[in-house]
Amino acid sequence: RPASTLPPPGDLTLEVSVKTKLGKGRVGSVYDAEKSRTWVSPEIPDLVIKVAHRYQSNNLCREAWFYEEMEHLQGIIVARCYGIFQVVIDEQYEILDWERVDQEKATRAVRELHPHTRTPQDIFLDGQHHLLSVLVFEKLGERIPRSVPLPVTMPELIETFSHLCQMGIQHRDVRWHNILRAPNSTENLICPTHDRVHEWRIVDFDLATKTAFNEKLL
């Protein structure tokens, strides 16, 4: 991956209010996030947040890692990602659509997620069932329409996914649900490879893998 061009960490603050629920997946739910107070650059775009389901913080961290790996592709073929934020919360608080699970259901969930390497007690001791994890993104447009003929969209999609192949990244969940239109913004970046702004953005990298395969194999 190219070297990072991000500035050093600073002391900036962003406060948002959680609004409409936009969707729900295997790892978390996505919500509109209205900026209520901000001490950051006024150019920050409209935002969404992805809130990990209970016991899914590790998978959301995995997704955050891939966005860090794809820093040079943010705003080109993937959404701009503003980081993952985590806090351990008290069990008395209700978090959006988190379920209040009993011990038996919690144990089943842990065994499904960690069938070979960890016991349910390990997860409870490390606080993962109390860990709130939030990933912050720029807001994208609608999903790719199913009604659009493939000959119209396929050349563009091949170019878009070719960037992942060049990095040895397998998305492993390619479907219409995970291809969104680029935001209607003057901040969209021109692709240095194809010399234009790509129309679509790829989302949901929690199942992705990094491989040593070359572009032809992928």
C-alpha cells in the first residue's frame, strides 16, 4: 500500500446525533448522523455511522483495518472513513437496536463466533459484550439499481473493482447491496488510473481478505 498522507493525530472533536436507520447487516447497523457540534474543518461531508452489533466489534475493527489499508482509494472507489471509536459501556444502558440477551443466548452467540479458540467466559472477561464500536463514514448515495442493464454498468464496475485486485484484496461479498452511488459532491476525487470520477463506491469490507494473489488471479 502507498504511504499514508494523513496529518499527525490532533485534538479535534465531533458530536453527532443519530437519526434514521439506513440499513442492517451481519456486523452492524448504519444510521444517518447529523452533526450537532463540531470543532473540525467545515468541509467535513454529511456522515453516517456503522454501529457494531453486540459481539461484533472484532469484525468492525477488521473492516476499519481495510479502510486504513485503502486510504489512497477513499473518495475514489470507497467511502471516506473517519475512524473507528470504541467505549466500554455499562449494561444498564440500551444501545440502539442491541438486544438485551440472557446468559444462555449470549453463550450461544459467543460459541458461534469463536467455536475453536475461545470460551464464552473469555469474551465476557474481556468486555466485548459491553464494547460499543462505531465506524464513521461519509454518506453515500443509493444502491446500484437492479433495473440497470449489466452492459451499462459492468465496464465501470470492472474498473472500480480492479483497484482492489491491484492491492490483493478480495471483497468476498460482492452484491448489489454493497455497491452505492458516489456522493453528489465536488469533493469526489479523480481516479489517477482512469482519469475520471468513478460513479460507484464499494462498501462492507468485514468479510474481506488480503491475499498474495496478483490482479489476474483475483
